[in-house]
Amino acid sequence: MDYLPGLTWVLDEKALVRPVPSIPINPGNGQFEQDSLDLLGLTEHVVEVHPDGPVEVERLLMSRVGFRAMVGWCHLDPVFATLINQSLAIARKQGAYLPDRVYISRRAVPRRPLANENVAEEQALARGFEVLDFATLPLWHQIAIASSASVIMAPHGAGLSHLIFAQPGTKVVELLPIQDGTCQLRFNYARLSIIKGHDYTAWLEPQHPRVADWEMDMDRFLPLLDRLLAREPA
């Protein structure tokens, strides 16, 4: 979500820098980086750089990182459109299941645990959601699911970065723990939803300082969720 927009120019046939330069990655950062570049057709340009010493290069091109690089959405379309189209093509070939309502689970993630997420998942299942742990799925399947869903719900976390692949108008429900000092960071997915034109709703719950877990007030939340699901698309 942060780095890939900076590679838009690489896919531009009119780019001034040719041939395409090597793209260094740290193999310890996660397989998703290599998988993303594979889907973009850049496999042959990837060079693994291990962070155990200096690396000498003749020329280094640095992309801007972060939401500032996403100003002016249209020029970033080639990267994400390519990822979506490639992922959907693989999904069709594999006959992969692409549910309409998706709940992205965080129960296997130790950081910032939702204490009663099992209850949230049970209620989501009762409302036609498919509960998925994206960490267990290949990247192409994650992207295809996010691109095909009409409703995405999840606790705040990295799984919601897939909103960047969702279609404009997708209904998004973020379960959001808030404590002093975290607002600027934790509203990233609200900002991403605005950029992408999603129908976004955040349900805020307090998270006490120096306490890792937090809890949903399901009695208050579920009536709102039912109203959101019954609401016609914008």
C-alpha cells in the first residue's frame, strides 16, 4: 500500500528510465513483497539484498512512501489494476471461492487482540459473512476476494490494507480501538476509503493505555451493523 504506488512509472511504457532497473528487496520482509512483484510481471528485475552489510549501486532511484504518494489517484491505477486483473485471472483459473461479505479475522494475531472476537465472528457468520484469516491465503486470493466483495468488515489491522483493491462503493466496517496518541495512525483506513470511494463506517471502542486487548460492546454494535447491511448502496 505504501511502496507499490512508487513503482507506477516502471509499468509506464513511456517511462524515461529504461531498461527497467533492478528492484532490491529484503527477503526477510515477507513473501508478499515478492508475490506482489511477481503479479506485476517484474520477477526478473528483483534482486534480494540481505541487510548484513553495505550494498554498492551505480544509481539509486527512491520512490516516495506513504499516503502522500497517493495524492491524485488516477496515475496509480496501473499498479493496482494490474494486481487485481492478474489475481482475478488466477482465481478464475483455480475456481477460487470469492465471497460477497468478508470478515477478516485477527484472532491469530497477538498484537492488539480483540478479546471477544469469537463473538464478533459468530455474529458475522449469522449475517452471511465468510470469516477468513488472510494470512493463510496466497496473495492473489486475498486480492481477488477484496476486489469481489461488496462488504468488508474487520478489526483495525494490516488485513484492511486490502481495501486498496476493493471496488469503489464497497461497504467497509472497521472495528477500531482508540486510545490517546493513536488517532493519526489508526484512521489510515478511513483515509484510504475516502481516496477509493468506499462506503466507510468506523465503530470506535476505547482501548486503555498499556493494555493490549480491547473489547466490543456487541449489544450496541449489532443494531448498527444490521442497519448498515440493510442500507442500499450509495
